Amino acid sequence: MKKFTKMIAIIVAVAISLSYTANAQVSINTDGSNPDASAMLEVKSTDKGMLIPRMTQTQITAISNPASGLLVFNTSDEKFYAYVLSGNKWKEVQYGSGEIILPSYTIGTGGSCANTVVNGNYYEGVALDASNTVTLDATVTTV
């Protein structure tokens, strides 16, 4: 009887596993939605982007056996590249002509800051560096 019960359990387990369809899709989101049926991976956001690996040209060329279609951002020349196996080459992904201009800000357009000097670029969400300086004429009085 034990063997018969064990055999029934194995048959049931095999039947369940054969009837079960595995879903190998992944969705990364904040709303709990399932990925589109045509996608293996869906990344959904309304306030963030997807950041692919960023590396120097030396690091890119050091990748061992890259997969055809592997995508990276080259920090040496600030371009995207995809590996193409048939040519054994990293090919530049060409940019289109469209662009999104980030908002910039003006400082010193009034009489009180007429001698203001602004150096560098100031964009919302972009970190400042040493080239970003603001010089203001000011009279300082100690009390």
C-alpha cells in the first residue's frame, strides 16, 4: 500500500508539473503590473530612466566573449555601443537628430545683481562640477 500511495503522489506531481506553464517574464515597476505579453523584461516608470553599464573604452574592449547585442555606454567618448558578433566589433549606436533641452536658469537679470558672472552650465538634475561658479558684486559690512 505504501508503494501504491507513493506512486500516486509521483503521478500527481508529474501531472501538475506538466500542466503548469512557467512564466519567465519579469516586470520592474512600482504599480505591480505584469509585463507586456511580448516582453521578456519590462521596466516601467514615469519618473526614472534605465541606466545601462557605463565604462571606459579600455574596460569595454576587455569584456571577455561579449554576447551579440550587448549594449554599453562608453564614458571615453560619451557614445552608446552594441557588440555585433558577426563582425566581431563594437558598433556605435547612432543618435537621431531629436533632443530634449533641459531647463536652464538665469541669475542676475535685475538691477541689484547687474555685475553677476555665471560660469558653467546649470541644469536641473545634473550635478555641478568645478567649472560651475557664480560671482556676485557685494558690499559686506561688519557690525
